[in-house]
Amino acid sequence: MYNTYFYIIIFITILFFVIDKLIDYLNTLNWSQKLPKEAEWIFDIEKYSLQQSYEKAKHKFSNISWIFSFVLMLLVLIFWWFWFLDNFLRWYFSNEIVLTLAFFSIIILIQTIFSLPFSYYGTFVIEEKFWFNKMTKKLFFLDTIKTLLLTYLVGWVIFFILIWIYLKLWANFWWVAGIILSLFSVFIMMFYSSLIVPIFNKQTPLESWELRTAIEDFGKKVWFELDNIFVIDGSKRSSKANAYFSWFWPKKRIVLYDTLIKDLTVEELVAVLAHEIWHYKKKHTLQMLVFSIIQTFLIMFLFSLVINNSDIALALGSWKASFYIWAVAFWILFTPLNFFLWILWNILSRKNEYEADNFAKENYSAEALVSWLKKLATNNLTNLLPHKVYEFVHYSHPTVLKRIKSLTK
């Protein structure tokens, strides 16, 4: 029998699907066959037309995948498929920890199977059509298997610890769980580049003496000592370029994609790294980590208010409440708050990006950074003029045009 919480869950599911699609629609209003004046000095008419085609192809594909996921989720909720899975597993297991691990293992596997055709199409049709994809089909399926196994490994460890804490502490488990999850976040941040990345990519020390010298000279100028500069073989998956900075006190590591080195001059690369260095010097990474930790404790606290409510479990059809049923229900009920936290995260992130750009401008070269941003836009077919609402909700970085305007003031 459907109860009040069931209708709340259905309402939230439908509401945020509609909100997401409405924001997507607003973004389409900025599409134009005519090259906007603001973009004339970045795109020519042919490149702009290609960018618009890419944007439309992604939008159409996104709509299809989102509608599929939305309809599937509604069917799961309305016909109590979570209850069916729960009931099925209880025929074979009675231990709460084993039940939870089995439940989420099956959910993750089903999700991977359903998302695989969409992922495949996005990679080998859309990205291939616009000459971004460099991935082989063998690598695609190998990545899928690795990701699934890594998700299982990490997920089993985390869920085992969380459930064990819950069974021992009950109502007070949330703050201990918050500490455990926060320590895990710190661990991932510190060791991501040395533990996770090598599973998928090869990292080699930077060989270019000219580039290494230029980077180290700039580092000395701004009192920033680098321990490692690595190149990652991103070109085996995509022609899109990137760079990132990681640290494990007192060690610091900069990782450049080989596609970035191929596309940029030495001056442009140093400008990009000047931007990344300011993120470290201003503790932007630490700031975002603190934000993430606060969010984790908030989630765990709110979850502790839900976890013993049998009516919430009943909303998903489960007559026997369990940790994993509460977790699924809470994940949906938390959607409105998570939406606003996501927006707040992006606001903070965009502010940090402007600060890092300004540091590169004042301490190295605005011209070199602007030159890189132009190449970024043209090589990646970046949307220069998203709708303001879409940008506000979804963009963690200011648009390329806004960054260039800020740099050229």
C-alpha cells in the first residue's frame, strides 16, 4: 500500500527531472546559426557551426538517456522492484552486512549493464563523429570492467564499515561514519594520482628539458617547489586536453596530458601551471575538501534521522526495514538539498578559477593564458555562450569568454 513518503519520493523524482529538462531547454535558446559577435575572435563561422552541431548532438543524446533513466526509475519505484530484490536476497542471506553488500552489488551491476549501450554510443558515435574519440573498443570494455571492479572494491569496504558502525552505535553512528568517510576523502585526494590513475593510464616523467626548465624556473619565482612533473597518456582515449595538480604533504605533483603538450607552446603550458599553482597556494583544494567534509557530516546526520523510520522503508515496498532500503529512500529524499549544495559548490569553484587566472595574469602572462583558452575552446568545441541559468547550475568553471574578458581588462 502506497503511503505519504511514497508520494513524496515520486514527486521529488518527477520534479527534478522536469527542472533538469527545463534548464536544458533554456540552454537551447542560446543556439544560433549566426556566429555571435562575442565569439568572432575565437571561432570562425565553420568552426562555430561545428560546435553548434556538437552541442545539439550531445543535447539530443542526453535527452534520450535521461528519459530512459527517468522512466526506468519510476517503474522501479511504482512496482516496488527494490522490495522484490530485497525479498529475493532474504531467501539466501540473513546477515545485514552481507545483505547490504549483495543488494548494492546487484544494483551497481544492473546500472552498469543499462548504461553501457549509452556510454558506447556516446563514445563511438558522437565523440567519434566529431573526431574526439581515440579509444579502441577493447580499451572501452576493459575500462568498464576495471571501473566496475574498483567500484565493488571501494564500495564493499565503505559499506562494510558503515553498516558495522551502525549496528554497533545505532543513533550515534552518523558522526563516526562522517569521520570515516572524511578520512577516506582525504586519502583519495592524496593518493589518487599514485594509486587510482595507474589502473587506467600510464604516467611518465616529463622528458622535455625546455618545458621542465621553464616550469621549474617559474616555480622558483613564486616560491613553489615541485617534486614531480608527469605526462599522462590521455591521447589513447580522447583528443581533449587537460592538466591537474595533486599533493601529498610535503610532496607535490603536476600531471600534464600528452594532448596538452602537443597542442600548447611552452609559454601557454607554464601559464596553465601558474593557474594550477595558485589553487595550491591559496589552498583552494583544501577549501573544497572542507566543503565536501561538511557536506558528508550533514548527509550522515540527516540520514540518521531517517534510518529508523519504518514508513520510509515501506514507501519502497519493504515490509522489513533495512540499512540499504533506508539508504535508497534517503538518496532520493536528499535530492533537493543536494541540488542547492551542488550550486553552492559551483559558485565557490568559479570564484576560485577567477582567482587562479588572475594570479597567472599578474605573475606570468595574461596573453599566454588567453591563447590557451582560445585553443581550449576551438579544440574541444566548447560552448562559449550557455544560458545564464544553465551556467549557474552546471558550470564549475566560468565560461571561456568570461575568463578571457576578465584576463583582458
